[in-house]
Amino acid sequence: MTLKSRKDVDFNSAKDPYAQREAEKYENPIPSRELILQLIEHTGKPLRREEIAEAFSLETEDQLEALRRRLRAMERDGQLLFNRGKRYCLVNNEDLIAGRIIGHADGFGFLKPDNGSDDLFLSPREMNPLLHNDRALVRIAGIDRKGRREGAVVEILQRNTHQVVGRLYKEDGFTYVVPDNKNIAQTILIEKGGAGKAKKGQIVVAEIVEQPTKLHQPIGRIIEVMGEHMAPGMEIEMAIRSYELPNQWSDALLDEIKPLKNEVPESAKENRTDLRGIPLVTIDSEDARDFDDAVYCQKTPKGWKLLVAIADVSHYVQINSELDKEAQKRSTSVYFPERVIPMLPEILSNGLCSLNPNVDRLCMVCELLINEQGRVIRSRFFDAVMSSHARLTYTEVAKMLVDGDKGLAKKYKALMPHLQELYALYKVMRVSREQRGAMDFDTQETRIIFGPERKIEKIVPVVRNDAHKLIEEFMITANMAAARFLNNKKMPKLLRIHDGPSADKLLSLKTFLGELGLSLGGGAKPTPLDYMHLIDSIKDRPDAHLIQTVLLRSMSQAVYSPELKGHFGLALEAYAHFTSPIRRYPDLLVHRAIRHCLQGKTAESFFYGLPEMVVLGEQCSANERRADDATRDVVSWLKCEYMTDKVGEEFPGIISAVTSFGFFVELADIYVEGLVHVTNLAQDYFHFDATSHQLRGERTGINYRLGDSVNVRVVRVDLDEKKIDFELAKKQAAMKKSKKRRRKK
């Protein structure tokens, strides 16, 4: 049987546009994903694996096995569908959508599409065979009563939950685990004899031995007993297991890094620009341990020359090495309070790749020429060797440049001229940034301060000074230059993309603003500048924090993708992550692409093609969310523990979110959030208005709105659920009723 049906194309002799890339990847290369997709599309019908092999004249055992693995990977990534006739067919993005599953505690879920379109709602029935973070292929089944696209599962592409952390229960002859991760609504039924020595009420790790189906829940067995109660530090261990965060180095990786020393070998410094005489400095927080960026600035007749030197991680982490495989699996470092799970081993993250002061380090440099208006007029990239002249902190730099601290200025006398030029350039670029319309929301970050036995002493706000903003601005500029460089070279790459608000969110936002007598410019397609004009106009209002919160929530989430969609928040047409390759895998991919170009090679010969970048973008985005979720879980538990001895106490706070079942309050000066349930409000029936973010009493007319100041009393702290319950203080409830009576009079 032959496959020359449509226009008689001979794929056996067809030129694979990515043949060079495949030859560099494999000793015995097979056709690229692109050519396989082209074959099936050209044939116009689903094909068996044998027919695909015949079309490309693949005959050896190695070739056939490589083809099997490639087709399976394409199936897993949602590029192909293996139908009931055991044939491979193309996935029509209009009818079938591949994506990641997001579970909800109430049993329903969503599919987050790979193509970036709006999420699809999945009913509890559709979620029965799925777990949070699985990958699936769904079809659009219709529109639900809330106007959301509703999906029906066609095929489960990949299982991504293999173990679950939770509390063990034994009831009515059944043994089961209730997951700690609230994205997993299903309990894990423990198989007969699978509990081992674990006892009722203990915190355990259950390995899933049978994934859920439409007819039965997941089945597991206990592989670890963590303990009866939450000992200090156990919250992090639970998060590691619950989110399956890789945190051990394999023996193969440890063997691979054994030859590495703390000093850069002289041979590695050859054929690099020598910048050791240039006073590059690192500027980071006081508790930073790895330093992946250094900066230097000098005045020029037409503006400034800025050097942004980034640790050359790609020199040490070679493609397909054990280091690379582990870094790709992790995708990001995970930062817990007082503990880090790094993407790379310490010999690299805190050693060879950390730009420590007064030691030689390899780096990749972005050189930027910037005019007196703060616009980049030219940029270039090159490999270099450097030696940081100082390890500075944000606090020190702000004291020298903003506060005029003479003692520090004397200590760093030799560096002061360059630091002053850095600050002068920042102030000019800040104006350029504002004119461009890049967003700068005044959000509040916090830091947990621990005392003895890892008990929280206090939670303090992180203050951003001009030194933070200076480094942030220069990193953004270097990232922008990296994206532009790779776009010009037409290289496969991962970009950091950030879409503007969806039509639904924009409509809700404009309705909310209209009730306050405000408007957002730009019509159906507001620009970042329209957002910033609105923010400037409200900064003196008492409800500015409320309005800014709603503006933030109208935004979509930034993700990694090879698509050239731009970055809405930064008002940039193209943006990449280049400046943190020690802790982010996408930055490492960008470094590899830049070096590929610096070596004079073509896009076609690059190790990664567009399909691989699509898959890596989804993986890195998912792992970034996984890290954020794990960190948030740990912080929530720690804050709950902090509040356990404060039950019965009253605190002032601000309503931070409003839902149909109540509203959340963030306590002032403590930065802990809890829920005032609707049943704890005045004796009335409250209606939830999602557009105006408020609950309104049907009989009394009392309303509780996002941004309102309230006084609450702590009534319950649940460490297992990571929840804090508040009720309105009696004084607060009386004030609300009194205000309502005055309005009536």
C-alpha cells in the first residue's frame, strides 16, 4: 500500500526542513514532528503507525522505536489523536482542544487550553476520571447557564498526579485519604492491606496505583507516614509531596557534577571578552544567596552605555545532560519561607554560576546604548568573563543614592560615579516607561519573620525602594532586547506573553468603574496607557486600593509561549526572560538560542523547533504555577498557625474579596486573611453583586464592599483546611446598622 493519493507527493524523498536539527539531536534521526503533521494533513485521513513508517521508509528496529516514542509524545502534547481504529489523526483546534486540568474543591473543574483561549468549564461528572494537573483533550459541548464554554472529555493525554498527601481516615470498613491539596476533590481509597502501619488521623503520603475512571475513585496505598501533628517545617515537606516537587538529585546527576570545582577553569575563559576590569556590581536583597545579574553604566556623548551581565548557566548545563533534564523537570526554583528548592545544584546556583564578588565568573552580556530620552538605540550580546567589584544590597544603594548616606558613599567611593550614572539613567528610563504606559501597581508583598523553633514572630511588609525599581527597570530592558534579538534572527524561542483583559472581564470592569463615576479609555481595546491614566487619576481617592485591586483582577495570567503576542502589562510587543537562568528554565533556553546565533548558526539547525517550544512553554508555565501554589499553601498554613493563639481577639481590616458565600478580610498590620461567612452577618438575606464586588442586604440594605474597612473577631482557625474564620465585631455590626438608620432618616 502506498500513500501518494493527494497530488502524489513522495514523503520518502521529501526534504525535512528540520533535518539538520534532528541530525544534531539523534544519532539515527527520524522525520520531525512538522513533517509527520504535514504527511497526515496531506494524506487527508488517519494513518496507522506502520503506514507512517512506510511513508518515510523507516525500517530498522531503532527507527521504528523512535517513531513510536515520537508519535506517543505528539499524542501526549495534543498534536495528534490516537483514535479507536488505532490510527493517528490531526487534532482540529476548532473542535478538539488540548490543555491542563484545574480542579476545584467542589468537584467541578476547568480545562486551561494550550492555545491560550478562555478556560472551558468541566462539570463534576466530566471531572470524575480526572485529577488536578492532568492533561486532556476535550470537545466543546455547549454553553452553560453562566455563559461559559462547557467541555466534554475526549481523551486523557497525560496523568500528572501520582501521589497525594493528606490525612488518613478509617470508617465503616473503608480506609481513605483526604488530600491536603484542595484542588483535588476526590478522596483516595486505600486498597486492602495498603495502609501498612499507618493509623487513623495521621498525615500520610499515598501513591496512586489506579487512576480514577468514570466509575470509580482513585485507589492508592500508603508509602510514607509523616506524623500525627504538624511539627516545625512539616508544612514544607507536605507541600513538596503534595505538589510532587522534585527535590532530590539523582545519582547520575551527582556523578556528572563531580568534576566541577568552585573556580572557573582557565580554558573556559578563552575566546571571551575580558570585563574583569569593569566595575560591575550585583544589587540584591540582604538574604539573597545566588547572584545571577550584575550591572555597570557609563555616560556617553549621546546618553549612556549600560552593561547587564548575566551568569552563563548555558556553558555548564549542556543540552540533554543530566543537569539539563533535571532543570527542565523542575523549570524553576521554589522559594518557601527560609528554604529554597533550587533548580540547579548548589555547586552551580551558589558557586560557579553565582556572580560572587572578587572571583572570576563566566557571563553573557547584554550591552545597551540608550539615548538621553531613555530609549534603547542599539544593543548587542556577547560572551565574557567578569569579576564582580561589590555585592551591594537594595538598602545600601538606596541610602547612598537617595538618602545621601556619606558613610556608605565613602566606603564605596570608587564605585560611586558608576552608581550615580545608574541612578541618572534609571530616572530617565522611568519617564520613558511611564510614557510607554507600562503598568506599575502598588501591590503589597510581605515577609515572615521566624523566632525560636520556627514560630512566627511577625509578618512585615516588603518595602520597594528606588534601588529595587532601578534593577527591575534594567532587567526588563535586557529581557526586551533579548526578545527583539531572537525575533530578528527568526529563532524558535520562549517568550513571556501577557494578554490584555478578555471581553467579559473588561465589561465587568467598566460596569464597576461606571458605578463609581469613573471610566477606562480605549473603548473595546484599552491600552496599558489607558490603565495607567486611570490609576494616576485615583491615587488620592480613599478607595484607590479597592479600584487598583479590581484593575489587577481584570488582567490575564502571564505565561511562556513561542507566540508573538506581546506583554500587555509592560506595554511591549515582545518580551522574553533572559536575566535569571539560575532559577528559571525559560531563561536558559533564551541563552541557548542567543549563543546559537552568536556562533553563526541558522534557526533550522537549532536543537529546539516550534513544537518543542510549545510543549516547553506549557510545561514551564505549569511548573511556575505549581511552585506558586505550593508556596501559597505553606504561607497560608504558617499564617493559620500564627493565629491559633489569637482566637477571640479583635482586629481592624479591609475587605479583600467578596463572594456569594461571604467576604474575605485582610487584617491591618498583620497581613493575614480570613473569611466572614454570610451566615455570620446580620439577620438578613444578602445578594451577591459580582460586578460591583459587594454583598447587599435585602431587608436592611446594609452592604459590604471590596475595600471597606471593618473590625472583625477571630472565631476559628483550622490548620488542616488552612482557613481562618472571622465574624464582625459587635461594634462594627452596630456601626453598620446605625449608618443605615441615619441614611433612612
